[in-house]
Amino acid sequence: MESVGLYSISPAFILQQTDVAFQTAYLCPTYVFLRRPSANQYNPCRLNRLKENGMNQLKLAVSGAQILFVAFGAMVLVPLLTGLNPALALLGAGLGTLLFQITTKRKVPIFLGSSFAFIAPIIYSVGEWGLPSTMFGLFAAGFMYFVFAALIRWRGLAAVHKLLPPVVIGPVIMVIGLSVAVAASSMAMGQADGKQVIDYTDSLILSGFTFAVTAIVSVFGSRMMKLIPILIGVASGYVLALLMGLVDTASIAHAPWFAVPHFETPQVNWQAALFMLPVAVAPAIEHIGGIMAIGNVTGKDYTKDPGLDKTLAGDGLGVCLAGLIGGPPVTTYGEVTGAVMITKNSNPVIMTWAAVFAVCMAFFGKFNAFLASIPMPVMGGIMLLLFGTIASLGIKTLIDAKVDLMLPKNLVIVSSVLTTGIGGMTLKLGSFSFAGVGLCAVLAIVLNSLLPDSKES
């Protein structure tokens, strides 16, 4: 007898089989194979499976490119506003997302992009301590995520809500948007450092057109268009700038197709680190809301599996990595959640493809030269709407939680945080200084902890 797999069939029986029988056995997986094919033997079942897997991966790759397209406008806007390298923002977002997926065992369909909460702090820190020290500060900011992850693992999510209720988070988010309102207006007018860089009339036309397009898309666009209003607004403004002769295309023509981004070496600066640490409070809370939102879309409870401690740790690792390479910190994106809801495709592999594409684009020299050629008023027109929107989200946080501003404690917290943050107050303790969002976050937490509730008073 000749042994064939799990069965023993006589040679005479094998010789009696027709070619049709052999073909049926090979082509239909419900039949038992009459003999095990060799490595080089044609196997239609295996070939069909390979084709099917290849088509599935192609579909996932296309969906990943779509996710990157949705997140792209907001992702590159942060480095363009803060003076950081857009290529490093793409690289940090891609690598940060991959680190997040490793930490969470690729269970959550999340793509991490540049965080708007750090725009004003980055601008201040670069001017105060320089880019290398700012990079160290951004790296240190990632450890705030680890603190929240440990707190949730130890005491649960209720402990975070007690430490950071809406009356604390709401005004801090408002400060994030309003603290850079002056910069937004200056860029819309074509001014930098108090000087008129681009003609005033041309700047107003360009920024006004960009603002109008973005606003129209946000209000009247289709569901898909409403996910990318920034991208559409910037593209429209760029086309108008080309027609007005305000774009320098020579830099794009001379830029290489492949270019390795310039990396800075971080410099240890504990002042910058202490300055950036409190800033991470708002995006860490935003992360928790983002995880809950994507869970509502997919019907899965990611706060339990893999758990908020894992997702916060993954996001924190992304923030640390982005800071070390010179990119802006990363955070969850509501646009991505909206895209998942519209496409009904929540496979986390899609985010892996989006991350891979982001890393590849970081080395696309001409594309990064194109981003650098976007005129200032175009970005200013976007900022007029964007930063006001961020402030509005802070107001929404207070409204949704039904925060009673007639209570003395709530009124003191909100009013003091807004005045301190928008007014640009700086607190210096020896060689250390606190300002902006970081100072506001610390002030709000301290006041909320020390002031008694209405019942106690």
C-alpha cells in the first residue's frame, strides 16, 4: 500500500482514476486530495486563495490611502503653522500609529495625526529655548499619557473624571484655540513679526477666499467632503494663489524626488519639559473621548479590550517618538472616526496601510517642497476658522456637561483660566517658567481641587 496523507489507497485504484477525477479533487476543497501535490505542482485552490488574499490587501491599501487623505490636511497644518518640518510630521504620524498598533495588538482602528493642542506651546517654546530643547519637551509630554494610563489601571476611569471634570477641560480647550487667534489674524493679513510680508490687499483676497471655501464645504458639503474641509480649502486657496502669481514654483522644480528629512538632535532642557508636560492633559482627555467614539462606531468596547491603559500608553509612545525626531505630538483624529463610520470598514489593517503610506511620503522631496510653497494667507484663512472651532469645542464641553456657571467655584475656574491663557500670563519660578495652555491646565486642576463644591460651601 502507498501512503497518501491521512489515507491509504492502492496503486490500482489510483490508475483507474480519470483526469476529471483528479481535476475535481484538486479544484474543489470539499473533496479529499488523492495525493499531496509537490511544491512546484500546479494547485488551483492555493492560487485562488493567493489571488483572493492579494485582492483583499489591495482593497485594504486603497482604504488606507483614503484614511491618510482624510487626515492629511490637519496633519500637515500643524508643522506649517509652527515652523516644524512637514516631512517629520508625516514620519512621526506613521511611526506613531505603528507603535500604537503594536501596543494595542492592532485591535483599534485609530490613526494618529498632529495635535493642535501643541501649536501655541511649540511656537512659544521654540522662541524661548530653541528647537532642540522643544523636541525634548515634546518627548517629555508623552509621559503624561503614561501617568493617565497608570491612574486608570489603578483606580479606573472615574479617577480621571474626578481629577479633570468638564469645568477643567472646557476652558483649557478654549484657551488652546483662542491663544493663537492673534497669529491667525496676522497670517490672514500677510504679516509676520509685525511686518507686511505679502501685499495687504492680495492677502485679504486670498485668505478670505480660502476661509469662504472651507466654511462652505463644512456647512454644505457631502458627508465625505465634510471630513476634509481643510484639505479642500488649502487646495482651493493654493490654486488662486497660483493664478495671482504668489507661489514660488522654482523650489518645487529644483527639489529632488527622494529626500531624507533633516533630523535635529534633541537637547535636554528640563524647563521645556516642565512647560510641555501640563499641555498634554487636554489631548490625553481627547484621546479617551476618541477611543469611546470609535467604539460607538464599531460596536466594540475598546475601553476594556485592549483597555484605555493600553491605548493611552500607545499614544504616549507615539508622542515621545514624534518629539524625538522633531515632529509635532500625535493624537486621535475625529476625521478618521468619521471616515470609518461612512465607509463601514473598521479593519485596523487599514490604519497600518495609512501609516506605511505616511512614512513613505515623508521621503517624497517634491511633495514636501510643495507644502513649503503654500502662501501664508492661505494658512491664515484656514486658521481663522480652525482655531475658533477649537474654542467652540471647549464651549460645547461645558454645555454638554451642563456646567452651572452661576456656581462660584465653576465661575472662578472658567474665568481665571480664560483670562490667564488668552492674556498670555507667564509664571516664572527661578529659572523655570510656565505659560499658555500648560499654566492654564495646572491652574484649573489646582482650583478644582482646592475650592469646595456648592454643597460644602
